[in-house]
Amino acid sequence: MHYRVTEDEKRQAKTPHHIFNINIIITHLFMSMIVLEIGDSLELLLIPLISSLVIGYLYLTSKKVAQTNTWFVASHWVMAWRRGRILLISYAIAIAMVLLYLLIDMVFPGGFSMNDFSTEGTQTSLGEVITLRFAAVIIFVAVLITFMQTGIAVYDAGNGISNPAVEKFLPRNESSNEELGKGDDEIHHAATEKMDEEK
């Protein structure tokens, strides 16, 4: 839905999406690559921790912006926060998978290990490798989906477009930005709007 907005409102509405995407680029691209090169599995927990702090910032700021700014700007902060929830859910699922593996490994120690066929006779924990890979896939899918949605939201914010489904979480009032109707440029976003409504 198009809304009557100023250029300043368009610029402010892009901010939460930029913060979200910078968070994904820094934590999930650069930090994960560095940790995989020089760190160990335990240090990978820093990635969801730092990302969760940024998502927490989006949540707190969305509450403040809803009180102090226009409906259009606040709606984009709410959308960024709600997309951040998808990442938080993926982190929770991934951590639950790792904890389940650790529990099984405590009950059946060494049950998921395989000989490395090295002269030292070392073993590789297949359970750990498989669990970490599956957990990474879950987070990767969530990152990919939210990154693409947020890229579209930046375009929408720049064109005075917001998802009217946000009204469920941010009710409109008489001072809210005036609705101008749907435009031709929104047809391509139908699938994204449907996903936003299902969240």
C-alpha cells in the first residue's frame, strides 16, 4: 500500500532495514567465516549472540519510534523487528539441536564417532559434524529469506510503500499517514506480503 510520506520519512523508514542487513552481513558472513578459519565450534555461539543483540535493539527502537515518529516510519521498524524474530527462532532451533546432540553424547559417549584412519588413531565425532551442519542450514535458510525480504523492504520504504498487515501490530489512528492505494510496483511483492502476514 502506498502512503503519503515525505522524503525524510522515506529515508528514516529505510534505517531499520539497513541495520538488519548490516547485522546479517557482518555476523553471518564475515564473523562466521573468521570463526570457521581460526576459531572452534564454541566460538560460533558469538554469532547468534551478537545478532540477537542487534535484533533486540530493533525491538526496543520500534517501540520508541511507534511513540515518537509517524506511522509509516514506525511500520518499517516493526517489519524489521518481526523479520528479526525469524532469525531468533532459527537460532533457538539450532541451539536446541546442539543441546540434544550433547545430551545424546553424554548418554552414549563416543557412539557417534568414526576412526580417522590416521596413524595417531584419532576419531571424528560424526554426531557433532552432522548436528552443526544441519543447524547451520536452518540458520542459513532463515538468513537468506530475511535478507531478501529486507532488501525488498528498502525499495518499498524508498517508494512510500508499507505492508498494511502491520496494522495488526501497529494500529493506525487519525494522525497516521494517508493511504494512497496500491500501485503497479506492488504486484511483484505479493508473495513477500503474504509471508509477512503469516508471521
